[in-house]
Amino acid sequence: MSVKAFKLVSAVEREMLMGDKNYINIECIECCGKNLYIGTNDCFIYHFLLDENVSTAGKITFAATKQLHKYLGLKKPVSELKAASALTRLLVLCDNTITLVNMINLEPVPTGARIKGAVTFTLNENPVSGDPFCVEVCIISVKRRTIQMFMVFEDRVQIVKEVFTPEQPCAVAVDGYYLCLALTTQYIILNYNTGVSQDLFPYCSDEKRPIVKRIGRQEFLLAGPGGLGMFATVDGISQRAPVHWSENVIGAALCFPYVVALDDEFITVHSMLDQQQKQTLPFKEGHILQDFEGKVIVATNKGVYILVPLPLEKQIQDLLASHRVEEALVLAKGARRNIPKEKFQVMYKRILQQAGFIQFAQLQFLEAKELFR
């Protein structure tokens, strides 16, 4: 049964990006605060400011204002963008090279600092260096079976470690010293400081696109066999039951308490609390799904959209209105980490009371008694 957990709202229309130039496609996106960056197949970066507007009726819309666009001078697509806001730098991957550009004017840093030979890269969101003016970058190198760790400063880069892997890596996520890697035939956890690795489960990267996503401290979300979204800690164990995705998931994101997944035709929303599928949104030709500081963004080749979460209290009231008492209570308990303690206690008492009356009306007197108590 469905819950209305998210609404899909347009953020950047195709005309704003490409006008009548049909050959332009969106390759990658990055969002940092109100700043939205888009990398395209014709080697441009576009910078928009996103403003969220809420009407008196509570309807949310987004207004995107184009700031500038910049041609990187190559005939290659911009394949990845990552913001390092503490350094006011944008890391841009194009033609196997990561360039540092200024987040405001998109100009390359004067020193020309860059990282060459990168297939893909990610940032360490739980850094080990303790230096606030540095970001830790992990790249899959063009050298076979090689991962490299870098420290990136405002105007220079420094290699820290090179690690060799048992098979060719094709996707990576980082937490502290731990790398979660999708190799050719399996997922592994590798501690790049000690060199100790642990196999997670088999997976064939030739058949499907692997997904490796850090979702919290020492925990990752992976696309497992049989269309399962699997959770794994750095110790190689799973503390949550898997969610059932479709076989051809392209991307996944976390917006607690939901895991959102994108396939060829739909965006699906599963609860991490009871693993049930809660919502399905038709979405054709999507190829990017990412979350940025709690904001979930999806994109086709031509447009960018934001998945706006409905307030948890509204979702709980909707469940109670349809007499889905158990689901409402599970969601209410899960909401504890998102709501201040005093406000939560008042809300939770009211929900227990409402749930009690619903059970009472259904002549479930023992259950009602427990809830009233």
C-alpha cells in the first residue's frame, strides 16, 4: 500500500540549459547549498542558484537562476562534479583528469593543480586527516587494479596512498580508512591503512551497474544480486534487512527513513524501518539519482528535478486516516531522530492516542488498552 512520501518538482527546465540545442545532454550534477552545478556532454559546466518557494497553501516550487557557464576546452563530456565548499572549489572530472575550479567563477586554480589518470572519484565524508582546509579524494586509477588516495588543498594536490585490488574496481565509496569497492565479480571492504580486506558478496559488474553508496558512519548501501538493496557495515555485516528493488536499478539515494531507487521507468521509495515499498513515481529516461545534504535530485538527459519529502507528521496522519496503525507507529518511532525531543514526545503521545481510538473502534480492545496506557 502506498504512502505519499515525496513529490517530484521540476528544478531546471531544458530550455534554461540548452535552448533549442538538442544535442546537449546532462552528464552529471552537484548541489551544495543553493548552488547547483551541471556538467554536459559538450564539455560545459553550468552554475545555477536554486531558490525554494513555499506558497500559502504549502506547495513547494523551485526557481533556478543561471549564474554562468564555462567551456572546459575539450571535446569530451564532463563526467563527474564534486563540491568542496570549505575550499570554495569544484572538482571536475573530464577526460580522465580532475581539475580544481573556483566554485564562484568556474576558473581553474592559478597553480594548475590537477589529478591525472582518474576513471572515477569520490570524496571521503568521514576524513582521517583532521585538516579542515583539505578534502580527501579517492580515485579509481587508469592503472589496472589500482586505487589512489589524495589530499586536495585550495591550490595543490598530494598523493597519500596507492592501493592494489585483487580485481579491477568499477565503483567505490569511502568512510574513514575503509573503502567499499565493487570489483568485477564481488563487493569487498578494504582498509587502505592496514591493507586488510573482507569479501562481502558476489556480484557481476558485466551484467549490471554496481551501486556503492556511503549512507552513514561506517555503513554502505549496495546493489546486490536478485534485485536486492543490501546494507553493509565496515565489519562486513548487515544490521538491516535488505530492500527489494527491481533488477535494473540505475541509482540509489538515502533520505531517512527512506531509500529511494531509480530504474528505467520508475522512482521507488522503500522504508528502512520495515523494508516495505511505500511509493512508486513514474519517471522515464532518468539516468541520475543522488542525494545532497538531504536533498534528493533526479535528472534525465534534458532536465533536473527535486524529490521533495512531505513532512513526516503529515505522512503519519495519512497512515492513521487509512487505519494503517502499525505502519504509522513504526514511522513515528523512526521519526525520533529527525524531530527535537520535546516536540517528538508531544507528537508521539498524540499519535498513540489516535491509534488507540482507531483500534478501539475496530473492537481490538486489548491493543487499544496498551496504546491508551
